[in-house]
Amino acid sequence: MTDLILHHYDASPFTQRVLRMLGIKGLEWRSVITPMMPPKDDLLALTGGYRGTPVLQIGADVYVDSQRIARELEARHPEPSLFPDGNAGITCAAVKWADAFFRAGLHMAIGVTSAMWPAEFRQDRQGLFPDVDFDGIDLGHARSQLRTHAGFIEQQLADGRAFLCGSAPGLFDVHAWTVPWFTRASVPGVNELFSAFTRMQAWEGRVAALGEGRRVECSASEAFAIARAAQPAACTVTAGDAQDLQAGMLVEVAPDDTRRGAVQGRLVSLDWNEVGVARSHEQCGDVVVHFPRLGYRVTRLD
């Protein structure tokens, strides 16, 4: 039985990033479905307060954010690589470009469809994205930005390559693909907006065809039992941190762009793009929750 457990819901664009990673690598994994909206008691018990999805559990180690999950999958299952052209650094940095692409799609979705959202869902999303003025969306600007980002994909494919970095799929494709995936399905007018980008449309089909690996259904209680029976993997803390963080410090880790929730714990894992904190909960036992540094704020509490 696979040791990869993904806590997620399929409608999430960020879940779709990880599903395509699993498809590229052809991996079997266990699926624990979490709610789209709070309460998310099981997920919060596992993470210690972070509500975002997807979250990857491997034994008693918990990996937050698709960029941190990509790093772990690549380390544990290096072939086929998520970096077929070898450009791992610039590809990982491109997650921030993909987030800007997503924000353009989000703004357009809010501007076009949010008036039809259930009040409870709208309130939840307004809390999740506090920097977005839901009543003041500049729809023309959102449309132009979404089309410009899509145009970059079309331009990258202009030489006839099958995927963004060449003949093989990789993390760059995963980053980019989820925005046309969710906007075409949920935002009226996007198909017309993208109509000139025929290479991009063909590429979307190729990325979708990568699939999601092999899904095995799993309950939260089964996942918790696996965590309780395991021990977190050995961790290291590197010296010379930019914030002068040290092993054993009590810290809080939270996204710096949304209100997906903060996690507190003792620092046990650290490098230039990793922070891991040890915590415990009666449902899952002792776990280490791992975050990327990019896009996450670490605050010392003692």
C-alpha cells in the first residue's frame, strides 16, 4: 500500500497541481477528501491550524503547499523528474508567476460570478483573500492580465514543443495549467478570451492527459492511525539562517498572502526554503509540519 496520503478536494486548482505531479510520476496515493469550506476539523488536527489544500502526509510528516509537496515528491521519487530540462531553480521560482496568473483568474471569477455565489461561500472567500476588494474588481484589467499571462504560454509553445520546457512535462506545466483549467470551467467568457491561443489549448489537453497517478480512497481516521504509528523522519537545521532561527525555537508559520491559517510549534527542520515544526495532537500523535520558506512568514514566539 502506498505511503503517500493526500488531504484535498478535487475542485481546488492547487490540488490539481499536485494531481498532475502524481500523474507525471505515475504514483499510487491515498485520497482523503476534505471539505471546501470550514469546519475542517480533521485537517486542522493534522496541520495544527493550516486550512489550505492540498496537504501531503507521509507517515508522521506533513507537507504543506504544492511547492513543498513538489520538492518532497522529487526527492523520494526522482524519476520521471519534475525538472526534465534540469532548470529546477527557475522552475520553482516560477510558482510566483503562476500565483500572479491565478490571481488574474481569481479577480475575473469574482468580477463575473461572485454575485451568484451562496452568501456563506462568498463570506468565506472574502476572509481567505483579505487583500481583494470583492465589490471593486476592475474587470477589464483582470481580463487583460489573464489574457497576457495566457499569451506567455502561447509564446513559449510557438516553436512546436509539446510542453513548456521541451518534449517532456514538468513542474512548469503543472504551475501554469491549473489557471486555464479552472477559468475555462467556471468563468463565462474565458474561452473567447483565449480563442486565439490554439497552441495553449492543445497543450492543456496534453497536460490533462497526464492523469493523476493511481488513487486509493482513504478515511481521515485511517490517515491518523498511520501518523500515530509512525515517527517523523530525521530533520536537520542549517546554520546561518536569514532570520537567525535556531533549532528548538517556538515559532509560528503562516502564509504571507492569504488567511489560510497559522501553525505553531518547535522548530526542528530548516534550510533556505524549508521550515518544519514539531507539534502533537491526540488524533494524529507527534508530527512534523513542513512548509516552504517562499511565501510563508516565520515569527519567533520566544
